[in-house]
Amino acid sequence: MNHRQRHRVRLLGVVSGPAAWMLAFLFVPYAVMFTYSFYSRQFPMMIPDFQFGNYLSLLTDPQYYKVLLRTLKISALVSILSVLLAYPLTYFIVFKIKSGRTRTFLYFAVIVPLWVSYLLRAYTWKTILGSEGVLNSFLIWIGVLDEPADLFLYSQFAMVIVLTYIYIPFLVMPVYTSLEKIPQNLVEASKDLGVRPFETFLKITLPLSVPGILAGMTFTFCLTMGDFVAPFLVGGPDGMMIANVVQVQFGTAFNWPLGSALSMVMLAIVLIIISASDKFERAGRLDLA
Amino acid sequence: MSNIVELNNLTRRFGTLTAVDNVNLTVSEGEFITLLGPSGCGKTTTLRMIGGFEFPDSGRVFLDGHDVTDLPPYDRPVNMVFQDYALFPHMSVADNVGYGLRIAGVTRADIAQRVKDALRMVDLESKAQNRPSQLSTGQKQRIALARALIRQPKVLLLDEPLSALDLKLREAMQVELKHLHQKLGITFVMVTHDQLEALVMSDRIVVMHDGALIQEGTPTELYEHPATPYVANFIGTSNLIIATVAETTADFIVGSFGNARLKASSNGSKPPQGNKITLCVRPEKVRLLADGQSVPDGFNVLNGRATEQFFHGNAARIAADIGADAPFLVDMQLGAALGKSQLPGEGMQVRLAIHPENVTVFVEGD
């Protein structure tokens, strides 16, 4: 065995483990699901078949495509709201906090909720938004409301709030990294050339942080798309999202073919978004070193 | 000539460190002035205070007669070439150069013309549509220069502009920058730690050390008449000999060290006998006497033993032990008159002749 062959054997040894894992637990399940999505159903059985009825009903039956559109809308709202909230905060942490220790502390303060149970974090919002909750009590106390309002909890509004709260760290992380990478002398050079701070932000800092914004929005969008706990806890009757429907199809409705078709559509949407954002990111990626 | 830059009692502290300590400096219009010193001497902080990137704890900055101490960079009539050029990576070369004009409300056609002129000035018209990442270091440097000059600043600030270039390119750019300065007539304030660069390019050099201004003068003045041993050592090479005053006359100070004595022109100072002094002799001001050659009239003569020889191609340096603390360096031009084979080898006795005019005396505590 010469050096090259030995190298190849070693490489195979390293790669084969993860590859086998991926094959067994990722590609095979996807393939199975993809196959199921063409099956037909005769309750309580599913019959091996190759037909597009499942996909067709997703596009024609309002109870499915409406949920899908709602899910896309909520995902978009969550990622936009996350950017609007997280960008100024992250900008402040990166550029306005002079002490390195304080900066790291604040960064971790934003990230640390990720280590707290999802359910716990979602439940805290029930105590904030509920009819006896903090928000209602406060609004009554300052006299804006006469009696508790029910619309805060169990609504799409509540879902957007809760999901934004839960997924915002995934936006802060890439934005933080991209802002931190911007050499400060670029900002100084802009000011040196007569450009005021706000225009400097628009012309230099913002464009150079676009890769981080894109990555973060992709995270929050895709994670929201797959979420089924928040709709369950705070969504209310009109707050169902696509993942809940999938859950029902594999559970009580016992319609695996339709559930598989739904999952395939979700997967396709997520893949399209990830590859599009990756493409934009690559186009804008610059050597800042 | 009027003063374009005036620094009054400028002080800047970072925590307990005083980066710039009570600096006073005036720069005349059209001058090429260099702040010279080792890293951490406060030269860059001083430059950044002129540019508006640092603000002094006390003291004032005047530009063209106006107090700009509290003005931000975008309200000052100066532009800076940054050490690593700070070109905007997401813009083309042309957009980089025109950046300061687009914001200033210059018309599109006018910008295009001025960008073209600026790129022609630095000989990089062909790169207008390239990204900065596609340029070599030398090209980036020229673009940074074009970008800073396009706004026709009253003062151009240069922060170690040539330090990232390799030797040949650096030497070429030194000449180019000097020519550009002569052509444009704009005041240049440069920061460097490279004494040779400062000597070659500047009309006037300001030597800084530990945040303070040590000496200012033309390159010749600084080289010929360094005010302190620090300046003598930083600019060019110097033989510094610690000695004791043996005798002081109206015209001369005689210092003694080891078994030797060295006579220096007094230039008015009269340190009392027995005082410690530092004698400074430039290596190229020493004459190596050939065997049997008589000592020229009025010269000092030192006897020593050659310890090392350094060959520089067209020149050579000899280190000799003359009984001082450090080896005594002698520089010689090699050529038709003096061949390398005629240099004293290791261990050979040498006689060195030095004119008293070429011995500078630093009195302790000066």
C-alpha cells in the first residue's frame, strides 16, 4: 500500500461512521417519508400506491393551504420582528459597550435563555399575556383598559410574540459575529471622508452585516416554520400551524400519507429558503481581514 | 507662511498611561512634516487627534486658524490615509475613491470626472471597476491615497502609509509621495517609526518619545545636531561613549574614558571638570588611518583593535574596541580608493582620526 492508498483508507475510516449514521437516520427516513407521501389511505390502513392525491388536497383543501400560508406569514413576521428588535440591541452591545467583559456578559444574557426549557419559557408568556396576566393588570392599572382583554393570549399575536422571544437568540448570534468582524477603521474612514454617523451606518456597517442578518433570519424563519409547541400553548383556535397539522396526521387522524406529503412540502420550502439565503450570503461575502 | 495645523499643550491619557504629554507643534502650509518615534511613543495618537478620531484630555487643536478640538472627523478639512488603507470591501475601486464626493452632493458627472482624474494621478485608471480584494498591497495604498486626496483636504494625514510594503516598493513610493506632495502643495503630516523614511521624505521631522516631543528640525539638523543621545541613537547610527570631563577650555571639552581622551568642540557649553558626559560620533565621520599615515592637523586620534567587519556591498562597517563600553563603529565607502581587501581584519590594530567638530557632547541632566 503506498502513501496515497493509506491516506484514502484512513479518510474512509473517519468518514464512514458519520456517513452511516446520516444514511440510517436521515436519508432512509426521508426516503421512507417520500414514498409514503404517494400512498393512498383506506382507514385505518394505508395502501402502497403512486398517486398525487395527497399533494393535490394540500393545494385545494383550504384547511391545509390556509394553515400553510398562515405558517409562512407567522414565520415571516417572527423573523422580521426579530431583526427589528435584535439588530439595534446587538449593534449597541458590539459598538457602544466599551468594556470587553460587559460585552461578553450582555451577549450571554441574550443567549442563556436557550439553556432554559422551551416549555418553561413559553409558559412564562401565558402569565404575561393571560387575562389575569401581567400585561392586562398593568393596562388596567394605568387606566387604558377597564377589564382584562382576552385577545393577547390564544391569538396569532401571542404566537408571534412568543416565537420571537424564543428564537431571537438565533438571530443575535450571527448578527453579533458579523458586526464584530467589521473593522472599525472602515467606519473611521467613512467619517474621515465627510460622512455623518447615520449615513456611515447605512453605507458601511449595514451592508457589511447583511450576511449575518440573512443567516439569522433564515434560522428564525425555518425554526418557526417547524414549531408546534407555541401554537399549542398560546395559539388558540385559529393559531394552528403546519407542524400541528403534521402532528395530527401522524397521530389522531392516522393519515400518514397526508402527513408525509405535508412534511415534504415543509422540507422543500425550508430547503429553498436556505439555499436562496446561502446564495445571497455568498454573493455578499467579503474578505474583511 | 501661515500655520495650517497648531497643537497647543495637547495631552491624551488612556487610563494611567499618558499617550500624548503636553505636545506643542505648528505646521506651516505646504509643509511635509513627519512624527517619528518607536511604537507607543504617542505619534499615532497625536495624528488621530488632528484627524478627530481621538479627543485630547486637555489642550487645543487648530486647523487653518479654527479651533477644531471638539469637531468630529466629518467636520474637519483633513483626510487620512489609514495604516491598513481601510478600503470599503463591498465597493468598487471607483466607488471607494468617489465615496466622499457622493455624500457631499457633487453631481454624478462631476464625480465620474474627478474619480477618473484621481485614479490617473495614482496611475490606476484600469482598476476602476475592480474590488479592493483584487488589488495588490501597493495598489491598495495608491487607492487609499486617491480617496483621501479627492476631497482636496487642507492637510493630508498619513498613518505609517508605507509600512505594509516590501522594501523596493517602499522606496519607490517614498519618492512618489514626495513628488505628489511637491506637485499638489498640500500639507502632509506623516507618522512613521522608520527613521530613513522620515529623513528621505520630510521637510521637517518631529521626534517623539513616551508621549513627549523630544526634538524637531529639518532632517539635516536632526542628523547633524541631535539634542539628546536618544535622538542621536534613533536617527541614524551613533557611537555613544560615556566619559568624564577631563578639561574644559574656551573652544573644547575633553572627555576621558578608559585610557583614551577625545576632544570635542564645546559649542558654548562648559561642563565642570569631573562631570559625566556622553560623547557622540557618527560612524561615517571617522577616518581610518592607513599604516604610517600621519594624523591630520587638529584631529583626535584613537587607537584600537578591530573586532568585526560587516560588508554592505558598496560600503563596509568595522567594529573596533577602543576601551569604551560598546564597540566603536566606523563606516567606509568602498570603491576605487578603498578596496575590501584593504580593510583591517579581525584583531588588527587600527588608528582612527576624528575631527572635534564631529564629536557631539551631551551633558548629563540636559
